[in-house]
Amino acid sequence: MDILKTIMGERMAAVADARKLVPEKVLIEQAESRKHHGLKEKINCCAEPCIIAEVKKASPSAGLIRKDYRPADIALGFQKAGAVGISVLTEPLHFLGSEKDFMDVRKAVDISVLRKDFLCDVYQVYESAAWGADVILLIIAALKRPQLVKLYETAGKMGLEVLVEAHTGEEVKTALELDNAIVGVNSRNLKTLQTDLSVLKKLASLIPADRLSIAESSIKTKLEINELRALGYKGFLVGEALMKCTDPAAKLQELRA
């Protein structure tokens, strides 16, 4: 089964329902009070391993990751341990995320917060800004080119940074065409959920040295981070390796040491 296609269909249906409850105009008005916490600037100014620490309760590949899930407390621990940003899963059916999880994290930390979800409509961009997000994720494999461009341009108008995610060489080329986006390379094939760290190594050579790039998924050790830094990645999005630990913040410190 193509899990990505399934989730995108579910998210499109959820957007249709959400529009009936809260109009776009209301979200745009709410977003006016948003305070921006720059992720790109922080990564570019940091000489140490730059880790975006992810809080999530579950995933389709791992099932329930953390029974005792207190996203705000975990995120605050990550901030104290030196994370450059926090990624929050808000997809409700497969990752068990929610708007409340995001809002709780946003209130707890004063660093960049990434809304990680399966965005398919500009409504979700306005929603993210209204919630106080600093960065949104756009998945190239999930979007047709006109959709991708429209979401990217809407994010720019709302003052949001964009992490655009690629898994193949062609997708990296597409990501590079979005001039101000952070290029994320995901070692996980979202259609099959299989991971392969060699994808990160293979695609690194396609990204210019002056372009901000992030390595995502299945990063578990400091050795892997050092190897990927040597290939040009400036940041790392780490989730399960942290969330499966009894003390996620201590694991983050270990990866940054």
C-alpha cells in the first residue's frame, strides 16, 4: 500500500472539514500576532551540530513510540539541551499528533518550531502561521508541481520558512529551484516507509555547498552525524532515536557532544 497517498487523501478530507469550522480569513488575522523565530539564521550561525529535535507519539513504521507523551516538557528539555529547533508532528491518525500538541510546544519554547505534517492545501499554511509555526514541511513526493509552488509562495507571503523534502535526485533538483527553501533529504521512502542512509550520502553531492541542507530520518549516532556533516549537511532532523530513549534530552546532548 502507498501510505503516502493514503495519508494525503485523509489530510485533504480533513482540510475540507476544517474550512467549515474556521475560515481562512480568521486564520490570517490570527497569524498577524505571530512572532518569528528564524531557523535558517540560527543554523547558519552555529558551528556545532545543528539538530532539529522531533517530538512525536507514534509513526506508521514504528507504531506507538512513547506512551508517556508530554510534548511540551520534552520540547523544553530539547531546548535546554541545545536543539536549534523543534519539529512537532500534527498528523492525527498515523502519528497521533494534534493542534494541541503543537500549541503546547509553541508556548513552552522560544526557538523555531516546525509544523511537520502532510500539507496539501494553502489552508494548512494559514493554519500553521495562526498556530505560531516558524517553519513548515513540504514533501515533494506528495505534491504536484503547481501545488508545491503555490504552498511555497503562500508560506513566503505569511513569513514562514520552508523545509522542502526530497528523497530522489530529481526531487533534489526540484527543491533547489525553490530559492529560499531549506533542502531536506529524507532517507525514508514515504511510499514504502523503508529507510536507507545511503540515500543521504548519495544525494549530498547534488546540493551546492552554499545551500542550507538538512539530513532527515534514521540518524542514531554521533558518528553518522559526523559523516553527514563532512558531506555538507548543516543540520539534522532526529526523531525516533530521541523519543525512544528514557531521557530524550540526554540523548540529544550525546549527539551534540
